Amino acid sequence: MKVSFFSAQPYDKEFFTQHNKHYGFELEFFDVTLDAQTVGLVQNATAVCVFVNDKVTADVIKALAVKGVKVLALRCAGFNNVDLQAANNLGMRVCRVPAYSPEAVAEHTVAMILTLNRKTHKAYNRVREQNFSLQGLMGFDLHNKTIGIIGTGRIGQALCRIMKGFGCRILAFDLIANKDMEREGVEYVPLITLLQQSDIISLHTPLNEQTRHLVNKETLAFTKRGVMIINTGRGGLIHTKDVIDALKSGHIGYLGVDVYEQEEGLFFRDLSSDIIIDDMIQRLMSFPNVLVTAHQAFFTKEAMDQIAETTLYNIKAIMENKAAELSGMLV
Ligand code: NAI
């Protein structure tokens, strides 16, 4: 049985080939993203495996169904790039990896907070030039600061626990308050209260119609001047133009983003010799108080092992009519 992978990077090939020793599928890797143009590459595959920036629209799903594809396996947690209704209508099964390493994403979030705050990226370069001055490197204590965590699912909870260890006050906003988190001292508050009181705000909700552009001109108006905003969720959670305006005016003091609304043409590629046409990302990267990473929060060895194993297991279980046993079924 053949599984065709899109957006495949060398590390995908390495981890999936390793884990496939227990499954014995025929694996085929395409480095291009799946979209209406590239769907033609699929030949005789029973399953297609995609990642965060593949565009699995209704047209693409229809083309896959015509080619006999039965399973669409996402090797990620978020599924905002897939038309689930179209898949359902055509009887295609869709699965994902709901939890691989929430700690990987939470820990990268903390790395971004610490880098922006203590400016270790600048210090690294400075001392290599024998510049041992501290001018401009001053940070602030995280101890006793208030961090607002929007979305306390798996990743948000992992972040709450880490930030508790730093001695932060933790405010949370979610559709449902998590009792365990409350017992551990997390305070659930209305969104506006979180925006008003937080020194750092971190986004961990899925991207959907309710959360799209959750950080925008109106919501930013409630935040403290100098606030730090971290987005390791999805690019569409923030209105990039409004955020750039708030950086220019000095209202946002620090911004860390691991995701970007127009990241498809940029992230996961080496464009170091290319001219980047997207002025928005160029403007973002030009601020001294902005840190951009290219969707790497998930990228640990433990997470890659879990992603490969769960994805292959999902495909096998679906083909053996055991989909009901899977927590990662979407359709
Ligand atoms: P999860 O499903 O465990 O938690 C999401 C939480 O958001 C839930 O508690 C849910 O109630 C809450 N939520 C949903 N809609 C909301 C709304 N309108 N307002 C407030 N809260 C809302 O998901 P998990 O595993 O914590 O992941 C969160 C997101 O992180 C994923 O959807 C994905 O987009 C992103 N992600 C990013 C990665 C990266 O490498 N940068 C890696 C993995 C996930």
C-alpha cells in the first residue's frame, strides 16, 4: 500500500522511513506542497500525508478521491488547511496527530520569551565581535510578572506549568476553564481582563472563525503599553498589519512569532539567495524587538518520533477499519 507525502523535508524522510520498518508501507516523498497544481503527482496511492501549509481544498480532495485516495493523514495537530466537509462528502477519512509533544511547543514559546527579554541572540553576536558592553541588553524579571495564556489545551497547559515555575501570575482565557489548571493556581478571566493585566500574552487556540485575527487593533487597545506578544499557534491568530502599526508606535514592546499568516511560500525553505516579495514579513523582521522563527516550535526529536509513529499507526488502523479507536480522527 502506497503513502504519498507532500511538503516532505529530509527529516520527514528520515523519521518516517525509520518508523515504517514496523509497518511496511511503500513511501513516496514529494518536497512540493500539495495544491491544485501538484495533486497530479499522486499515482496509485491509498493514503496521502500532508503538513501545515498544504492546501487541501475541496478541489484537491475531489482530485484525490478520483485517484482512489482513501485516507488523508495530517502529520500535525492543526487542521485549518483542510476542507473537512468536502472530505466527509466524498467519504475520505481524515486523521491527524492530536498530541505529539505539547512540551516541545510550550518550551519553544519560553525560548522566545527569554530571547526577546534577555536578548541572548544579540549578546551571542556581540561577544563574538569582542564587544562585551551590556548597553541595550537590559531585560526584566519574569518572577511576579503576569502572563496571559489564550487557549489552555495541551500546549497552553504545558506553558502554564512552566511559567508557574518562573513565579509568574497566570491568567487564562478559554471557552472552558480547566479545573486541574485552576487547582494549580491559574486564574480564568474574561479576555478583556487578560488583555488589560498581562505583561506577556501567548496564543494557543486553534485557528478558526472565532479566533481569526484575535489580536487586532481593537484588542491591542486593551493591552499594556510595552506588552510582549508570542504566537506559536497559527499566523492567522494575529492581524499582522495592526501588529506592525502597534510595533511602530511602540505600543507592543516585544513580538515573537513562530507562525505567519502568509508563511506557505516562505517557511521550510532556504530562500537566502532569493528576493522576498512579501513586504509584511520583511517589515516584521526589521524590528529589533521582533523574533521570527519559521514554524519550528514542534521540532524536537521526541515530537518527530511521535508524529511519524502516530501517523503511520493512524493509516494502518483506518485501513483495518479500526478508525473508531483513534483519537486523531477528524472525518
Ligand atoms: P488543543 O485542542 O489541545 O487546545 C486548544 C484550546 O483552545 C482548547 O482548550 C480550546 O477550548 C481552546 N479554544 C478553542 N477555541 C477557542 C476560542 N475561540 N477562544 C478561546 N479558547 C479557544 O490544541 P493544542 O494541542 O494545545 O494546540 C493549539 C494550537 O497550536 C493548534 O491548533 C495548532 O494550530 C498550534 N500548534 C502549533 C505548532 C507549532 O509548531 N508552532 C505545533 C502544534 C500545534
